[in-house]
Amino acid sequence: MHLSRISLRNFRNFSSACVELGKNAIVVGENKSGKSNLVYAIRLVLDNALPESQRRLRIEDIWSGVGSSIPPDTEIEIAIDFTDFSKNKDLLGILGLYELDESPGTARIIYVCRAKDKKIGIRKDTDLDYYWYGKSTGDDGLEIEKTLRQRIRIDVIQALRDADKDLNNWRNSPARVLLETALSLSEQSELEKIAQKVSESNKEVLAVGPIKKLDASVRDMVNGISGTHGPEGMRLGMLPATTDKLVRAIRILIDNGTRSLGEESLGLSNVIYIGLKYLESLELISQNERDFTLLAIEEPEAHLHPTLQRTVFSSLISGKMDAKGDEKREISFLLTTHSPHIVSIAKVRSLVRLARSAAGSKAYSTSKLNISTEEEEDLARYLDVTRGELVFAKGIIFVEGDAERFLIPAMAALHGYELDALGIFVCSVSGANFSPYVKLVGVNGLHIPFVVITDGDPNAQFTGAARLAKLSEIIMNRAEIDQGRQEALGLFRGRDTLEIDLVESGLRKTTIGCGAELSIGKTMKARFEAMLTTGLVDRDSLLKDINLIGKGRFAQRLSQRISKNEPAEIPLYITNALKHLIEAMK
Amino acid sequence: MTLYDQGLLDISENKEQASALATTSNTLLLAGPGSGKTKVLVHKVAKTLREVLKKPRQVACITYSTECAAEIEDRLDRIDANDPDSLFIGTVHSFFFKWIVIPFGSRIGISPHIRVATKKERDQHFSEAVANVISVDEEPAKWTTHCDNYRKDKWERKSDWKTEDSKAANVVEDYERRLQEKNLIDFDGMVVLSLQLLHRDDSICKFLEARFPFIYIDEYQDLGSPLHALVLRLLKKTDIVFFLVGDPDQSIYGFSGAHPELLKEIRDLPSFVTIIPKINYRCPAKIVNVSIAALGEARDYRASSKIPGSIQAHHVVSGIEGQAKILATKILPEYLSRNPGMQLGDIGVLYRTKDIGDVLASAFRTYNIRCIRTDKGVPYARVPITRFTEELAGYCANPDARVLLKIRKRFHRLHYINGNPIDPRLLTSFTAWCLDARGKGHARLADWLGELKDGPLKHLLEAAESADHREGFSSLEGAAVKELANASIQSFGFHRGSELHATLTTLHSAKGLEFDMVAMVGMDEGSLPNYYERKDQKKLEEARRLFYVGVTRSINELHFLYSGFFKNKWNKIYRNGPSKFMTDLGEVFDVADIIDGK
């Protein structure tokens, strides 16, 4: 089972947002886009441990866009859909009641906060009250049984956590459930033997001269000042020597038992904490104390080296750590992150992006992407290798290869666009297959403004025009050949290849000069210099020479030259692409 | 040893009971009278809860009436097995309503906020339907039973729905439409809709299986074809394990659509194991044998009681009034002097119709025999709120801490809406009120009801969802100023049974009861069997079963009273002799053993 959809209305920075989800979710978004609020929203619906005071929302929790005078019928509504539970009889028996008539197999649970009395309206916090419904809040709405929140759980590991402190505090420790279970399964006689040994060790410690003296003086002091009202039977020792207290004393030690966790690095404490939390959930599910856990981890990357980020979370998300490999997994993850490394191990379909807008934050997900298995693999590899950087972009320029990756930013700078500062990433698709990428960031995906810049390739079998026509079909469901209309969709093509287009632009001298600089051999150099003097360019010869130099190297040097250049005309299609993107990002 | 363990031990000593307890697959327990079926059912529920059931799944226990449900709950309480989170105990209707109609009704346009129609609303809309479809002058009462049964039997609404009896079909449809417009539903509607939903969506069957892997049903023979259809559907589509308890020989509610053949259908299913307990723990051997003879078929029952028992028939020439007088002045006092350890509460007087009951009540009043009527002859609605009020009255007159606990639970249950807890303050203030009200047994009923209405029952009666509670309570208030005008809280509270009062009840309401002495009054042709039954074989069989039920109520003495004639309500006399059921016994037993001369 997993959550399939979350919808939020009028809650904090969300006016109306809805996100489809897959098995797990990796949520990215700029600061203040609402990542923590999203987790909180889920807790309002599902968290059995959320205190009443936190569940009872206040006026400040209502989306500010409703106005300073709040309409009396305003409602904060958070709805969570579950799906894929029919094979699990426990879950079916609980959620089956709330199955949507229009989507069999999906159940909906809703939290609503509204005015107690519409006639009084919403003027102070105490005018608000909250309710739960199943299926809908309207005429078809049902009341929720309390069993639901006991069996379907969310555990939150918050940002700014103190893993050390929590691990060492018995009541909050994720190890508690595990240790208590182990205790209940252990042979009482074995534990008693150990308790006996502890008792002996306590005695031996006290036999050490100076410690014995200290023990006596502490006792004398305390009993002296408190008289008969003091603590009974006080003495120094290492551990309480009873079987049940022994369990509480068990802790995680590092370095073969020589160091305790507090001395360990904060990062590794976090890893241990997260691992134990997961194990605790597995244990509670197998003990039939609950049927499902959503593990929400805020900033899972905290204090972790990038490599550790990747290994820890790809292992957990892949499910290979589950106790019973063949049973349907009943633990889902929701990670909110700023880390490209976490994104790099995410499944393509589990990405969620929150973006602020004038109409409140919006949520976009990749769970419903219409991509083939191969496309998905391509994207997965891409995200892996590029550390998912494109997910964090505010605007994207898709280009064919590394050459463009060097040249476009340099050219943009010439025009006064500092791409980095603007949050625009130039992403190379290493070829000409833009389709999966366009789908990934398009309106059915992460919803990031983008442009595609590709070569004209008029003589190739698959021209740039045709390439863009195919892309326009993905975007608009209609293949556009007309260049103007393609450009309106953000699809830009040159006339020939980039190098030729550069030579035909105001960067002509810079480009040819670069070729001369990098020429291999006098003959090549002569050719370039001739081009500079005569102004005549042999297209094929030029391209052949650049190939010999190495396209990447050529582009790298050329981009350096460009940045040292005076402002000059860059190819028009690139200028148009940049303008289009800047406009779309507004 | 806990009561539960004691119960298990008892059951282990009875072969069939032990088998029934041990089964793990579909089981049919054909439990004759006095066979301890409730004990087996209750312990089976407890055993399943303790040993087999895993949270969050539940066991559903379906009974015939709210009283039966309450009794099973009490018995589960006694053996510490009542876990509300794991159990649903209720009537067929409440099961259908709560687990099928409310959650899934929206799929066919029924809102979950639908309200159960009160009797008045049902009658009103039905009358309107009859007036609309048949004619304004038509008497609705003539159509009620027929339409009810037609509606239930033909729930599938296949092609024969309109063709077999188009008038009834149209009346029913008109009636259903009127209810739906007012967002109301009636009991039979719950049943019909549930069946339609189950057949429409397999996913609902799957949900029921996920929620209730075990379904236990009591008095299966009385629950009718709709429940049977539900069971068959679930058997087909799910792995739910059923434990069905019933006795075809005690099927006496044919007029409300019950069919004893349904039990036979279950019995013939290969997936069911049928267990038939042989021991009757209640009746003495003589009465067991007579009861089998009364059925006219062979049954393998034997008595375990060592009491010799006795059966006597009394011929009283002066008709029902005479029978009542002889009973009050001779038979009952003689019984009491014969059995010094017994009280009036150990006596049950059974009769066919309420008219006879009225005569008996009047005679008993005249001759100062304290009695209570537990048949439907109470002048107010027999619904949960009036039942609760009766118990509360009993407590006020006779404060007993255990009774208080029970009443608190009932109070809680009355306020139970959709599994959400009652406001604890209500429960606390109610308890305080009860403690205060102790010993006020002699106050006037009408005044006391007023106190209740403004006090502990105020919140419940004023709640929007409580229309039927309001209706029930006001029927009680009405009776309190009319028929029960002179009643004290005490007499009202002890109404349902008390050690100091003899029980007067119709045969139909006697099921499940037992008495040391049973007197069956009016054992004449024309009364039992009545005019219609004498003419129709099937009806005669059911009348025979009614007789059987009466006979098997006795622990010790059984008395028949007859006059040899029947006087109808227009005072016309039919001389057809004593009831053939009684005289047929003479063919099996020595006449002298049975018929006592004048």
C-alpha cells in the first residue's frame, strides 16, 4: 500500500495544491516552498502521536490569501488518498469503508478545520474546530474509526534532530521497542545469570580502594544532610542489577565496544538513528501492532557525506532491507531534501517539487509521467550521473552536448545574463533525444520552465526541425514544423550546427581565432588564418578541423575567449531562447 | 478457575458441544431446545477472540433481535470476552446498515446520512403508496405483510418482480421512492439494498471478508431468505468462516418471511459440517419424549435432567375465562404447595393470542396473583430506549451494583454513534443520577419519566439522530398517563421478569425462556391450530412447531388447559374439540398418562 495523492486547501502557504504520489516520495523545493508544511499536513491527518494542541489549528494556519477578514465558510482541508491495499486484508478491512465510488481501489481520508458556527464566523482561534471524514466531506462523507490512526501510522524524523540525545533517552529511543521485544523473547534464566554477574561486578568496583572510600563519603554526606529522610540503600555501582533494567542499559557501542555513540560523529549517529527507526517499524508491523508506516524524514542528508547519503537512502528506499522480501512492503518513505545526492538515487517517478507562486505553493510530481521503461532508465542514469541537479533548477536550457554546456553560459554572460545567479542550469542530454527530459520537466512532470536549443542539421536524416516537431507533439499534442510556433513553445534551433552558426554571428572572429589558437599543425593553422583574412568559410573543412582539435576542447577554449570578449552579437536563436526562458520564469 | 475455563470444561463433557467448539471451518449447529446453544456460541466467540483472531480484524455476531444481542453481550461480559474493538454484536439489520448501506450506499445514490424511518413514518408512507397505487379506499393493513414478504423474497428484482404480482411490486416501489425522497430507510430496505450492493460489487464482499473473517449467526431459521442470500453470496465470493446456529423445529415466524428450509439448504452444502447436539439439559425425559412426539418426526434428543417431571391436561368446560380461573385458584396454588422451593417467578403461562393474555391478566389480578406480561402486549414501543428505561426503573426499585454496571453500558451504547465515544461527562453525571435515584421505587411512573427526560436522557433525546428514541420514549410517556397511569416505577421496572411475578407470554414470545412449571392455556382446535392453519399443510406444520416451542419451555411440570371449543372475537362458538397436537400425543403415550379426566 502507499499514499497516492495529497491535496491541500487553505493550509499555511498552500492555497490549493494537489500532488500525485508513487510508492515513495522525494520532495524538493526552495526554502519556504512548504516542505515542512507538507509533512505537517500529513501528520494532521494521520499522526496518532500528534498532541491535540498541535492538531487544533489556528487562524494563522489559514492561507493568508483568503484576506484579513476571513470568510466564515473558509475551510482548511487536507485529503490523503491510499491505494494498493486490497491484497492486505488488515488494511482492506479498515480502508475499504472509505473507498471512493469513482475510483475503486483508492480510499480517501480527510482532515478539515472550519468554523464551529458559520453564523459566528472565524474571528479568533477558538472559533475553529477540526473534524475527520472518510471518502468525502460532503453528503457522502463517513466518520473515521479510531482504529485507522492506530494501524496506519506516520513517523517523522525531523530536521534539526539530535540523534544522539534521542538514542540515549530510553523513552524516545527507536531501540526501545526492539529491546523490549528482545527481552520478552529471551530466556529468563540467561538474563538472571547476567544480572548476577553485574551484581558481582558492582561489588568488585566497590572493592577498589579509592572508590570504596568515595562511596562511603558520598553516603555519609547525603545521609548526614538528609537524616532519616534520605535515599535508601545508596551506593556507587555501574548498572542496576535486575533483568528488566539491564535491557535499558543496552546501548550501541562503536569501535568494538570501546566507544559509545555520543562520542561518534553526528553523521553516523544519524545513520544509526534512521536505521533503528526503520527496524522499529518493521518490528511493530510484524508484531501486528500496526499495518503501515510512512517514514517522513526531513533533511535526511544532515551531517552525512555525499557517498553515505547515496548508499544509506538507496538501500532503504529499494526495500532490500525489509525482513520479509516477498511480502508486500508496508513502509513508505517521504524525504524532503535539498541534497542533489539524495535526488540522484531517487526513482524517476518518485520526485515531487514544491514551487512558490502568487497563488500559493504548488506541488508537481513525476508519478504520472508518460515515459517508457527505456526513457525511465535513461533519466535515472542521468539523474544519477548529474546528481539530479536539474531538479533544483529554476529554469533549464536543454542542449545536445558538452560543447554547448560551455558555450551557452559564456554567450549568455555576454548578453548580461548570469545563468548561475538566475538559477538557470544548462543540461546536456548527450545526444539529440530530448523527449524524456522535456517530459520530466514539462507540465505533466516537475513543471520547470525550460527551453531546448538544438542544431539545425538541415542536411541530416533527422533535421532539427523534425526533432523539434516531435517535441512539440509531446508538449502540445500537435506536431509543429513552423519555426515561429516551435519557438513559442520554447523549442529553438539554429541554422546549421552550432560552430557554423557561431561563425556566422558576431562571434565570427573569436571562433575562428580560437581554431587558429588550437590548430594542430601548420596547415590547419594556415587554413584558419586564411578564413580570418579572406572571410571565406569552407563549412565542411571547418567542421573537420574542429573535430580533429576535439569539439569539447574547442568549446572549452572558445568559451573562455568569449568571456573575455567585448559584447557581440551571439546567434539570434540563442538570444531568443534566453529571452523566452527568462520570460517564462517570471 | 475462571468462568471461561469452567465453561470450556462443561462443554468438553458434551461430545457435540465440544465438536462445535473445536471446528475451524463452516459449521451448522442444529441446536434443539435446552441444548445449551447460547453457551456454545458465547464460548466459541470467546475462543476465537482469544486464540485465532488477529487485530484489526473482527468477529461479527448476528442475532435476531436487540434483546438477543444484549443477552449475548452480557454473557460475553461474564466470561470477560467482550472486546468491543474486536466484535460486532447486533441484529441483521444493524449489520447491514452499518457495514454495507452506510459506507457503500452512495454507489447507488443512498446518502450515508440516511435516517432510519420511525414506525409512524413507515406506516404513513406505506399508506400513501397503497392509496396511490391501489386506491384511496384500500385498507393499507391488508397489504403490509404481503408486500413486506414480496419485497424481501424478490429482492433481486429480476424479470418476475413486475410480472408475478405487479400490484405489490408497484406499491413497494412507490413506497421506496417516498422514503428515499425523505432520505429515510426502513429495515427491509436495508436488507434489500445490501443484497443489491453485494451483488453489484464484489469489492464489497472482499471488504467484508477483510473486516470479518468470522461471522456467527444465531437463530438462523428466523432470519429469512435475505440473510440466507447474503450468506450464500459471501460463501461464494469469500473465505469467511461461518458458524450458524438454528433449529428448524423452532421456526415459528413464517409470517415474517422465515423459512425452515433454508437451514436444510445450508446443511446440504458440502463446505458445511453439521453438528446436532443430543442432550436437552432443560426438560425432563417425559417432556423430551412428548416434545418429539408433538413434532411427529423422529429426533435423537435425550434428557439429562434427573427430575421426573409431569404432564397433565385439564379439561375446563367454561372456556378461556374458566381456564384462567382454574389456573389462578387451583392449579397454580397447588403447584406452589407441591414445590415449596418455587415462587411465582418460576411459572410461565403460555397462550396463542393476546386476547387470551388479557383474560388471564384480568383473572390473575382478580385473584391476586402477581404477574407480568412479557409479550408484545405492552402499551408502548419495544425499542432500545424503552428497554433501557425499564431496566433503569428496575434498578431504582432494587439497586444492585451489577445491574448499575449493566445500565451504564446500555446508556453508553444508546449514545454510540458510528463508533465515536460518548462525552465522558454525560456518563459521569448519569451515574451520579442513578446513585441518587436509588430506592425511589414507589414514585409515579409518569413523574419519573419527566425527570428522566429533563435529566440524564436530555442530551440523547434532543440529538438530531435520535428520532426513533424520541418516538419510543414518547410512546412510553403516553402509556404512563393512560394504561400505566397507576403504575409505580417498581411495577414498570419488574415488568420483564421477576422472581415474585408469574410470566404471561404468547407462545411466539416464549422462545428462549424456561420455567419450572409451564401452563399452556387454550389448547383447543380453532386456537392452536387456528382456522387458517387447519386448512393449510404448511401453516399447520408451523403451528405444530409453535406447540413444540411451548412444550419445551418446561423444566419440571407441563400443564395443558383446554375446553373443547373455541370462541372467536364475535363470540361465535366452534366446537371442534381439544387441540389435535395435544390429542395426537395420546397416540404415542398411554392416554391415561396424558389426559387427566375432569
